[in-house]
Amino acid sequence: MSLRRILGRPTHPAPVRAVASVMLLVAAGLAMNVVRLRPASPPTAAPLSSAIAQSDPSPPPPAVYLPRLDAAPPPDLAVEGQVGGATWAVAARGDTAYVGIGPRIVAWDLRPTDRGDAPTELAKSAVLGRAVRDLVLDGDRLYAALGGAGVAVFDVANPARIALTTERDLPGESGSLVLDAGRLYVALGRRGIVVLDAASPALDELGAWQAPPDGDDPAKVFDIAPHGQLAYAAVDEHGLLVLDVADPARMTIVGEDAAHGEARRVTRVGETAWVAADNGEVHVYDLREPRRPRSFAQPNERFVRGDEAVAGFALAGDRIAISGGPLEVWDVADPFTPRRLGTGTDGLFARHADDGGDGVAFAGARLVVAGGTNGKIVVVTAAGGASLRGNVTVDGLSNAWRSVLYGGPDGKTLYSGDDRFDVARPSEPRPLGVNPMQSYTVDGSPAAGLDAVVVDGPVAYSVGDRNAGQLIAFDLTDSAAPRRVGVIDDRAADQNWGSGFVFRGWTAGVLAKAGDRIVLGGYCCHFAVVDAADPAAMRLLAVRGVQLRDAIHAPSPAPAASYTALALTDDGRTAVGVDAGQHGDFGYADWGGIQAIDLTDPSDPRFGPHLDSPGMQQNDVVIHGHHAYVAAGKGGLRVYNIADIDAVREVGAWDDGDEKAVAIVMAWPHVLLARSKRLDLIDICDPGHPTRLTSASVPGVVKALRLYRGRAWVLTEDAGLVGYGFRGVGQ
């Protein structure tokens, strides 16, 4: 049976449609890549019939090359590769350190660091359900807190093998772990504390407790330090709470101190407790009257580190290490008269998220310090604690705060806003250092705006809030050394405010490209059309929303909102902008909208009405034919008919809850929809009735989504770069 005959049937069995889908998905992944801080439009793949006619006039391959159609399973998204992520959690014993790097645990041999070499990687866990928040070692067992994925236990009897033995789902966000007398205490944020039986194979629950309210919801529990029948909990604005945990099923508050900031971390040292507050302060409490904790010392003003610099603790014998600011080690042989032994140099510190792990651990005469969201790890020599010296630094990936992800023309290089990756082997993506487009400067300042990038062939077009111009074209032929080839620098729109200060008249934040045409969306309701037939000599055709009147500029008509994403039809004659409710200087509201623009005359764009979407912040958009597919925040996927720009209307929708949809890519007849922590493959053959085919969890908070080399790549806020293959469809 021929491929043409199969695809020509009036109705398609599910396996046949799956085979056709993956072929088109792979093709779409090799096509133009679009990225942006506020998601922009990826290009649209041509329909199958036109693709065959244009690229392969030969007869279809014989059926022998097809999988057995009666045995083809449904499509299945599966994690294929991952690299990078935040580093909050460290546990160590002897010469071995276990570090949580994004959604993985890595075991390192630290001995090479004694001579200044990088640690040797011994083992790496599989990709876990969420980024690792805390780690606790107990003999040959390693316990891991995994945020929204609960708790996992690993066998680490052999440091060269990290073997998962137990997984336990829990409510809330598992953030901090403590073992005491066979019990595992887990801090769960607003879900309080759960106590598990550490000796039971399934980690049976012994009891749970929630904190008193903070407004309408229970206060967050960040950390806990149990001791016998009492436990000391760091509970947000309630400060330090003392709990009776003799019966874990009936835990009660028996003491409190709320006078020294909102508590984040707590560690018990003899009959004292060291407590880190949200303002960077560290206080030492006298626990000799355990139900009446009393702060008696703040060891040094150096502990006042400022907002968002929560200290972390590591205790080993008579020494306590404190991170969160410049690393310090204190002698606590007499816990009531702590004595500082040493202080690290500037830069030797880790800053922690509110619910992050301690980020520091003793390993013999060394300290291992995790850098938090920047992913760095520092191994510190701390012989005797008197001299703290950063001996080895292992670089991580920058925190993905920009929603930027695009692929190079070489078929093996991915770029984020900050980093560059080799994905030639999708199962083992490798970081290659910083994104070299960042090195482009003007007058010594970064000039390549990387708020959004679209790649077409060897050329990348970049926009962002930089001083080189509104649009820059780079040649990416050499992936390690992009070369600037052209720029749009609209000085006519600059505003001179006197005293030598010139304000950029408009700045582009999102863009889309089709053929020789580029459209730009700017902050404060700006819109521009560019002729990019020659990347070295790009021309502005129209700018709207700028307070000028000449052949190109005009204050009106202008967009009704600052677009978070733009898309173009294949012929470049219609643009669609979506927004998240930001209108000029009026800020964000809890709604968004969609607006179509007629570009039949690119020098005179005509804006259709703005269709509001109350309760839905429209985050991203792609186009196929006369339909626009929108990642509509808490509205999931929304489908709009844009055939008439003056009468845009919603014609279909898919949603299964309130998890925010943040990005979308086209792989006709499917779209991939990225929500906050999930990836959905949706059939859009019938635009009025989108149907989800399969779904996969993402181990971090999604920032950007891209199809590249036939795979879906997701850039996350705390789990690095994650690649998904499409198994079970003949690939």
C-alpha cells in the first residue's frame, strides 16, 4: 500500500494519523525558530500536500519503509535529555558530595579539588519530577525533597550509582527535610509539616500539621529542627514556633517568638537554635526553657545581608557554616559563646530562594557551597575553619529569567538569552558557555537586545532594550562567533530631554517574520513594519504609536495594547498581536486580548478591533491558514478565526484546569502547548474542537518552548534545558 493511498483515505485510523503527524512534526522542528521575552510567533509549516509538491516530486516510498500500522502506539512525549538548573541542595560524606542540579542529583568525587582540579562526576540520577530542593544523607540512603513532586529515596551504597528506591507524593511543595529518631520531617510551605516513617518501605505518614493563618491561607513552613518531643519550625511571619511532636498525629504549638523577622531556616545546636530571617539576619536562641525560646545573640552585624539573602546552615561537630552572604564558619563548642573562625572572600556566598535548601555542606576539611539560581558550585578549603578559600568553581547555567530560546542554522546549536548549548546528541545536551550575541557592544555597553529573536536561514534578527537600535541582524554561520550584518536604528524617534539625556523613542520587545517582512511590537503600544529583503540594508516601512508625523511615523492608529507576542500569516499580509493587559503606562490588569492587523499596504497598517479576553492573559500566538492559536494564560488554548480582521472571533478552545499556558509552537496538524509545568500535544485538524493527544510533565517552570531537530526543547526557570522526543509514532 502506498503512502499516497493511505493519506488519501476519507477517514484516517489513529495509527496512520500518528505516522503522518510525526513526519510533519520533525519537519516543523527544522524550520524557522522564533523566540522572545514575551513569546512571539514561530513560523507556520506548509500543509502536507504543498510540502510534497514543492520538495519531493518523486513517487512516495514503498510501504516497506513504514511501521506496521496495526501496531503503531499512540504518540508519547518523553524526556530525552536535560542539562543545567538551579543548585539549592548539597549533602556530603567523606570525599563524596551529592548536589541537586535542577531535576537531577549528581555525585562527585571531591579529591581532585584538593589540587585545584574540577571534581570528578561519579554518577547522575535520572531526570526527576521537579528540581531538587533539599538533600539528606543517612547511611546508604539519600533523601531528596522535590518541590511539587514530593520526596524520593535513593540507594547510594555505591557512589557510582544513584538508584531510586522510593517515591512519595505529598501535598504542597516539599522544601526542607530533617531526619530524627527514625522520622522524616518534611516542610511543605502552606501545607505545613508532614512526618513520615523513614524506616517503612513506602514512607508511611505518621502525622501532619498546618500553621496558623497568614491572611486567608495558612502561613508557610520553611524549615524544621526536631529534637525529642519538641520541634522548632521556621514559619514565615510567625517567626520561630515550638511544636510538641511527641504524637505526630496531634502536633500542637507550645511556644513562639515572632519578634525577629520572618523565619526561613532553623538549625539546632545543643541547647540553642540558629534562625535565619528573610531580611538576612541570623539570631541565636536559648532553648533551655524550650517552650519559651529567647533570642540572646546576633553574632555579628555581618549577618545583616539585606532582603532576599536568606542564610543557610551546615553543622558538623563543633562547627557551623553560614551561607547567604560571605561564607562564614563559627566554633560552637560552647553554643552560648559562638566564636567566628573564618570568613570567605567576596563572592564566596550563595543566595537562597525562600523555600530553597541550605545550599552548603561540610565534606571533611572542605565546604561545598551551592550558588542557588545561578547554578554555580564552589568547593572551599576549610582546614580548621580558620582559612576559607574558594578552591574550585563549577560554573552553572544562568537563571532563565528571559523567555528566549532559538536554534542555529547548523542543526546542533541552541541558544537561550544567556547560554549556548550543543544538542547534536539530544540525550546528552552540553552547555557551551554564554550566548556570544551578548558580546556585541556599543560604547562598551551590551548592545544586542535579546528580548526576542527570530532565525531565518543563517540570519538571526534580535530585538530588545539595548542602545544599538530597534532591530539587529546577525549572521549565525559560525555558531560561536555571530557577526552583525545590519541594524535598524530609528534615531528620528529619539526624544532629547536635555542635560545630555536622550530617551529612545520606541523599543521593540517582540517580533515575527514571514518572507521578507518583519513586524515589531514595542513597549507602550508601538508597532513597526520592516522590509528585510536585504538583512544588511533593512528598511522601516511604518512605525505607529510614536509622537511624530512624517512619511514613516505616526502616533495613530496604534496598537490597543503592548503586545506580548506577534505572528504573521505565510504571505505576510496579516499580523496578529496578543497581549496580557498591559496598556501603555497603565500596567497589567487580569485580562488580555487579541488584535489583527491588515498589512496589504505595509506602509499603512490597518488595525482591527481589540477583542478583549477577561481573565485570560494572552501569552503567545501562532497562525495556520486563517486561524490563530493562542496560549491564553489560564484559558489554556484558544482558537480564533482571523479571516476578517474587523470581525475576529473565537471558534474553539481546549483547557483542563487553571495552569497557565505560556508558549505555543505549530506542528501542523498539531500544536505543542507549554503550560507552567506541563507540555501538551494537541490535534487541531478541526480548529473548532482541539483535542489533546498526550501530555508530559515539565520538571521546572516553563520559560520558552522551541521545536528543533525534530524534538521539543523547553527552557525552564529552575530545571535548565529539557528535551522531549516523540516516541511511539514510528520515529
